[in-house]
Amino acid sequence: MLKRSSWQTIDAPDEPSGRRAQALRMHANYTALLAPSDALRESYRHAFRITRTRIHTMVLPRYDLLRNPDMNRLDMIISNHPELFAATPLVLYAPSARGGMRSSEGSGAANNDTEGSHRQIEASKKLIQATEVRDLTLVIKPHPRLASQYASLTDGQDSELAQLLNLPHVFLNPPIDTLDLLAIVDHVITDYSSLAFEAATAGKPVWFYLYDHDDYLDTYGLNVDPTQHVPAACFADAQTLIAALAQSSLPSTVQEQFLRSFVQPPEKTQVTAAQQIARLVLQGIQ
């Protein structure tokens, strides 16, 4: 949970108002909550308004899948999508959703609701252009809240984006589950998404495209700021990011430390994450 969410972002652009959250009893009555590490327990407590005693440090079952992917399934995906492997490396870009953003240069008032998403589209264009120069294959997996906007813009509303997305090395939202993509790509680019933790768990080099870092901090805030933990992997400029990416093929030791700080696997290697959660549920029933 890099970015703040739920009760932490009440009244932010495109987020629930405090009044509505109170009326709907948002996130009320949870018996237990799972946090991936002790370092994030306090953030989860504020986000979901739950006592620390109900927060358990446990990873989700996807941790086991990311560490040990189903190779038969991956072979099937590769054979069904040979176009993704016409050039290498294969790079996944999975940005967070954007809505209205407060500008750090302006009065602090929210801009119109599409300002943040418009900036993301423009940033995507620059990333596509940067990967074309390096002969990389780029897979763009926008947040579900923005997937329809990308699609509508390619239907004629944005001719430049439509042209860029028609380039042979670019694929928008292919019908492949994100967890499967994490297993087959060579690099992952994100921003404030917890996908960064999942990509690092899968052993992929993770890069942060933070073209709106100051505005995002001002509007939503972060629980974990990548610029403080993995500064060498953070970039505001697409060309500089891709140049650094092209020179690296393995996660850095700093990234591995970043992962260990915020994701704690089961202490016993023979115990899966699913088994650990099942034991917690059974204890609650008893």
C-alpha cells in the first residue's frame, strides 16, 4: 500500500466524502485485516479505522504464485501471444488511477476531474516514444477506472495516442491477468501502485515513473514514498527512465531491501500463505 487510500483520502478528488463514508459505515465491522508487514500496520490502521490488535502480518496467497508461477500456464500464454515476444525486453507499464489533482503550483484547489488522467495519457505517450527508440515491447495495463478512457481516446478523440498505440511494439490492455504478466515480463514500470511490491516479489526490476510526484503528494499522499526508499529507480522523465532500464536486467540490492522492508513472507518455508490465512480463520471460528 504505497499510496494512501480509504479513510486516509476522504474528501480528495474522486474519493468519497467524509459524510458519505460515515453514512455508509465504510470498512466498518472487520474482524481481522491482513497487512504484508509490520512496517505497514500503522498505515492500514488509519486507512481502515481498525485497532492494531485486529491487524495480522500475513501476505496474500498470490505471494506463493508470484514466487513459484505455474510454468504450464505461462507456456500457454506465451504460445497464445507470440506478438508480445517479437522484440525484447518486455516491459509492463501499470499506472495508478488519476482523477482531479491539486496543483502544487496553483491555489491548492482541485482542478477538473480529468486533469490527472489527462496528464497520465500524456505521460504514456512519452513512455511509448521512449521505448520505441530502444526497441522494447511495451504492455500498458491502465487501472480499471481509466481503461475505458484509454479506449475511447483511441477511437478518434486523440489521434496522436491512437497512432502511438498502433505501433507494433505497443500493446494496450491485452487479455492477460496482471499476475501472469508479472511472471513473463522483464521489467515493471509503475508509480504509486502496490503492484510494485508484487513485481518485486516476482523478482522483476521495478521502476517508478513519477512525473507528477509533488502534485500526487499534495492531493492524496503516500504511505511509502519510493523516492525515499529506492531513489535510483525513480524518474520524472520517460527517456531518462528507459535509458536506465535498458542498462539493467536484475533487481538492485536496494530494491531487494525495499521488498524485505514491506513484505514479510511466512517464517516457515513449508507453510504457504493460504495455509497461514486458513489457520487464522479456523482460530477465529473456534
